[in-house]
Amino acid sequence: MAGRLLGKALAAVSLSLALASVTIRSSRCRGIQAFRNSFSSSWFHLNTNVMSGSNGSKENSHNKARTSPYPGSKVERSQVPNEKVGWLVEWQDYKPVEYTAVSVLAGPRWADPQIRNPAGRTGLVGRGLLGRWGPNHAADPIITRWKRDSSGNKIMHPVSGKHILQFVAIKRKDCGEWAIPGGMVDPGEKISATLKREFGEEALNSLQKTSAEKREIEEKLHKLFSQDHLVIYKGYVDDPRNTDNAWMETEAVNYHDETGEIMDNLMLEAGDDAGKVKWVDIND
């Protein structure tokens, strides 16, 4: 037991250090059209410096939330210079463009439309492609294991001499980029349920399985997602769909399969938004 706990701790530290300098997109890309598609996971950066304070802006943060055209449209945002991002910076001439997708307008109105983006100005008001005013919540499961040889022994990195950590990544159909599985939290759904559901749908193709196969997958995933886990990041996400009144927030959680026994009995198969799925080495 002590060895297993130590392994989990080492995996968590390795993952945190490796991903601290890595940007991984768990997202839909530009060109989103349908309302259902707007409820995809976030353009997610595994970097705790993703957000600047409301008093100002760093040059390397809060950039995607100011890009034009707005995803799935030809709408151009009002330009917001770095020094004018923060709400505490006086800007009487600020005139953001208003835009909410027709598909979103057809849905329910959530929360207070006067709520403001905590990261600052984006050059656009309204909800854009996001269904809710204020935060729109996503969840991103980061499933890891140690890379092993055919005999089951952990493989050492030839340069660092450390064991190689792997995580499950998907290649998105819409933009062809590799990403972490993930998606939007359904109304009333717990984050833990979202994490398990999205991983099953995108990395195991659970939506296309028979009832018996779904039950088998559910049993194995329950074992994996019921164990100790590590929240890698929780909070605001710099996302192209963000507006002054609606924005993405995500919770990225690491579940580590220390022995590899659980994931060895689950065949990776791309499904839903994923075109491909594979184990990726973390080499940093």
C-alpha cells in the first residue's frame, strides 16, 4: 500500500511539473455552428497563470478571449489593448460589439446578464456561443499511467533516467488537434460524473457500445474514477468563445492508474468528438 501511494504521489508531481509548461487544447476549434456544439469543452490551458487579475493584463494571457472573428461567425470584436483589459482601468469610450448566436437565443436564459468577465474586457458583450450568462463549466479528465515494456516493467527515459508518465489524448475531428478528453457539465450533473462520462464517450466510444459492453465499461471506469485523484487546475479559461458577460471555466482532474491493471483492460477507441485516441508520453 505504501508503495502504491508513493507511486501516485510521484505521478502527480511528475504530471504537474510536466504540464506546467505545456498547453493542451481540450476544445472545439473555430467554425462552431450548432447550439449543441457550443457546449463543448474549453480551449483549455494547463497553466495556472492562464488568467490575469481584473486590475490589468499580462501580455501572454487573456488573448484568445479577444480574438476575431468570433468562433462560428463573421463577428469582429472591438479591439481591446492589453493595458485596457482590466475593469478597474477607466475607459469611457469602450464600445464592445454585441453578439449572441441565434441558436443560443432559442435556449433558456440563465443567471444575470449584467455579470462581468473576471479576467476583463473582451471587446464583445452578450453570450456568443455560450449558453449561460457568467461561468460555463467544463470538466477535463487527465488519465495517466506509467509506460511499461512487454514484461510489465516500467520504462526509464534514456536521458532523465526517470520513469515515463503517459496520458490519454484524443485527436479532435473538427480541428485535427490533439487534446484532453472533456466536455461541458450538464445541468445538475456532478463534476465527477462529467469526467467519467466524457472519458467514456471520447476515449472508449461508449455511446456506440451494446448495453452489456456499456455496463462492463462503467464498472471498470467506476473503479478508476472512485480512487484518489488530483485537481490539476480549476478556474477561468482563456477561450475564444468568452465575452464580457459569459466565459468558460474548467476543472482538470488527474486519475492515475498506478499498476496499469484498470486501463490494460480497457481498449482505447475514439468516439463522439474524437477521431483518434492514444497514449502520449510526457517527456519533459
